[in-house]
Amino acid sequence: SEQYKRQLSEQKDFEDSVKQDNPFADFKAEVKSQKAKGNRKSSAYTVGFVEQVFALTNRQFQVIWMDKFGLITRYSSVIIQALIYGSVFLNLAKDVSGGFSRGGALFSSLLFNAFTSQAELPMSFMGRRTLQKHKSYAMYHPAAYHIAQVVADIPVLISQVVLFSIITYFMWQLAQSPGQYFVHVFTLFISSMAMTNMFRMFGNITPSLYIAQQVLTFILILMICYSGYLIPHPKMHPWLSWFYWINPFAYAFKGLFSNEMRNLRFDCSGTGSIPAGPGYDDPAYQTCTLPGSTPGADYVVGRSYLQRAYDINVDDQAIDVIAVFLFWILFTVVNMAAMEWLDFTGGGYTHKVYKRGKAPKENTNESEKEAQLLVQQATDSMSKTLTLKGGCFMWKDVRYTVPVKGGDRLLLDDVEGWIKPGQMTALMGASGAGKTTLLDVLAKRKTMGRDYLQRTYEINVDQQAINVIAVFLFWILFTVVNMAAMEWLDFTGGGYTHKVYKRGKAPKENTNESEKEAQLLVQQATDSMSKTLTLKGGCFMWKDVRYTVPVKGGDRLLLDDVEGWIKPGQMTALMGASGAGKTTLLDVLAKRKTMGTVSGTVTLNGKPLK
């Protein structure tokens, strides 16, 4: 056909222009000029990795600071629970009863600060799709985002650990030495950072939250049981004792316990020695009940107690703290690698793929001006055809309650607002705020509950307008809209739809003369409507429109509780898939249907039409 030949010619001209102009070289040069210095040539990112880290860190701090309620709740919870923990181990004694109790106090502080970050597990899944979408757009490296998270964690966790330890440390009466206190705080901080990254790691290396929770529950049980406190290392079963050496909890607990016991001596006098009682007063024939005691001594050194009871060498304290630090680094590296290379969100975000040569054109200033000109012309034409003399619809003190078990629930509480003709009104709010409920109450669609409202109308009514409007819309649907559809099919002749006509029955080509004839028909219809109908403001509405037709075996429902409105001075588009019922709705509103049953309410300016 001539159209096919014309398209082949246009395609050949386009390919020749591409070869001649070589826009790809210009594009490569432009991309290269926009990249930061030191960035790899093959990198898809415009900004370097370090700059990404700085920008993402700044954003992460802003995200944390904007959630002031979360920060206040977190630190308030830390203070309250620190007071509770402190009261449980209040004023630990330096006798035989204070040895094991000190281990319990230190172990509880370790668990509390570690498990406070457990919320990072679900958070890693909540932001996974957004992160992968940003990665697909080459906005930033996911690894850079994780570094920003780690940096932003530092002030948050330092504040948390200091708040907790400054209360519990002195309530427990631990070693009263500045050096030991700061080592205690630093060890808790490093262990908290390591555990935070461990929770994120399980979120980043597992495909779902369910799997992550099951695996993490098993790992946490092992970490707690084989940390060296509940089951001391000498008493561990050989089959699982190896886990003790790869457990960050174990190294953190050893570091805290070694720091506390370094310079302590536990008094074994009285009932702390055996045998005890009348006649057993000679220390030469007594021994302390704590492990690590020496014959003839009425005290036990903390170092000896740790070595004998827990197989902990106090001199290895620095190694234990460094081990926790290395676990933190390991978890950070694993997270960076997992976020960079693992993607469990297949199908979770969209990419637009256009047919070759069919990508949308760039939205230039000229195209925007043309669109604005078309809108202005349509508005001017409408203002000549329709004359609006409307008012304002207002509501105030709207209250709506529904009955629930045990009483009434208030869904709307003293709501007020207004809608003015000629202005666009947006009803905005969070999900569940009551937007749909308010509209249903105003439209009197609610069949249960009680509403208390004041409504005021200030609109003019024309009872004879509805049929003319509906017939006009029906005519527009089958002329202008179908013409636009035919033009689109003609434009995409090389696409997916081909019409084959019987010889001699093909429609004539859509020439400029035929387009002018169609425009003349539209203008004539508009002029005819303006002579027939004079609108004086208000709004034509329909709601709960149902239409059934009799078929063999019963009735078929074609329209089910359809609602909508048409307002003078505004353009209304009735859109939907083929067979959705657009034409049926217009026929029902125009009372063109001679069979079937129609129910519902049709109003003009708030008054029902018969």
C-alpha cells in the first residue's frame, strides 16, 4: 500500500540521518563530560563512590532527625529499661554472691543493647524494592547506602549505650574506675554496632522475611547459649563448642567480664567458706566456695575466678574487643556485597520498554505551549457555549458514627469544607483518614450509622437539561473519539493491528477535507446544543445506577452501582476498556434503553430527575 511504502521511505531517511549525524558519539561525549573525575569510563554512575557516600549519609541523618517521635520513644524506652535492669542487680556485693551475679548483669546489658537493633531486620525488607529501583536507575551504589547507614548508626547507638550504661553501671556498683567505665561503654557500643549489621546481613542475604526470621531465631539461640555465660566454655558439649569461637556474643561477653574482674577481690569470710560454723574458724582448714580459690586464703581474685570457672584469660581482653570490632567489619563487608550483587526483587519494579521508533518525544517548550493553546481554545469555546451562574456547596460540623460492639465508633468528627464552581478541589489525607467516608456521607450513600451535618446549597436548577447533555455526549463518543482512534491506528500502521477489507469496500483515506467536515459536524452540534439548552450552573450526578437485561435463564447485570457527575464548564472524559459499559451508561442516562430494568438516582443540582 502507499502507506507502507511511505513508512519504509521515512524509516530509510531516518537511518540515513542517524549515520550522517552520528548522535551516539555526541551522547557519549556528553555523558563523559558529566561524570566526576576519577570515575571509571565504564561506570554507569555520574557521581563517584565517595561523593555518593557523603550525599547518602547526609540524607540518612535527615531521615533519622525527621523521625523525632521514634528517637524520643527509643531513648525513653532505654532510660526506663535501664532503671529496671539496674534495680534487678542493685548494689552488687563483693563477696561470693557477687561473682556469678556480675556475669548476669553484664550479660543482660549485652543482650539489651544488641536486641534493640532487631528492628533492622524488617526494615531491610521494607526498603529493598526502592533500593533496587534506585540501583536500576544508576542513582547510587547500594554499598554506598549501607556505609551511610553505618555512619548514621554511630551517634544513635553511642547515645543509647551511654544512656543505658550511665544508669546501670553505677546502680550495679561495678568497678569504680574511669578507664574501666569507658572500656565498658566502648565494648557495648562495638557489640551493638556488630549486632545491628548482623541483623541487616540476614535481611540482605535471604529472599524473604519469613526465611530470615526462621534462620535468625536458630542462630540467636546458639549465640545466647554458647556465649560462655549460660554454659561456661569448659562445660560445653564438644559437638557445638566450636560455635563459641565464631560467636560475637562470646567475645563481647569475655571483654566485658574481663574488664570488670581485672582488679576485684571477693571476700569469702563467714558462710563464703567451707566448712563453716562453730569449731571451723581456722582459715588453714577452710576453702572458698567460689572457683579459683587457694587453700588458706579468705578471698578469691577475680582473675582466678574467671580462669577457673569460665576459661577466660583477663590478659586477652584487648584481643576479645578487637575480635568484636572485626566481626563488625565483616558484617559490613558482607552487607555491602549482598546489597550490591544480590537482587531478590525480580518483577518488583517496572521498566518501560518502547517499540523501536515509538518512544515518546521529549516534552519541549513548544509542545507545552501547543497543549496550553489547545486547552485555552477549548475553554474559550466552552465559555461561549455555556453560561454558568452557580454558587457554593458547603458542609460543616459533620459527624458520623457507626454502631460497633460495645457502643458507637466516631468516624468523622466536626468536618467542614466547601466546593466552589470553577475551581478544582482536592480532598487529601492519609490512608484511612476518612475521605471516602466523608464523600459517602455527603452523598447520603451511608445506610448504617448516624450522621449529623449541616448542608447548604446555592445552585440553580434546569430540569430539562439532562437528555440533551446525554445525547450530545453519546454523539461525541461515536464521532470525535472514534476519529481519534482511527488516526492512532493509521499512525501505528506498522504495529499490531491490520484491517483487511473486501475489494472495493475499503474506507476512504482520512484527508484534510474529511477532517474539516468532521470538525464542521462537531461545531454544528455545539451550536445546536447552545440554541437548545441554556445551563445555569449546578451539577448533573448519578449514583447507584444498576441496569439488567433479560436473558435466557434469568437477568444479566450490565451496570452495577455506577456513580459519576458532569459539571458545566469542565470537560468530562468517560474512559474504560472495550465492553466496560461506557455506551450502555450513556444510553441509560439518556433514557434510550427500551428493554431491561434501570434503578438508581439521577439528579440535576441535587434534585432528582424523573
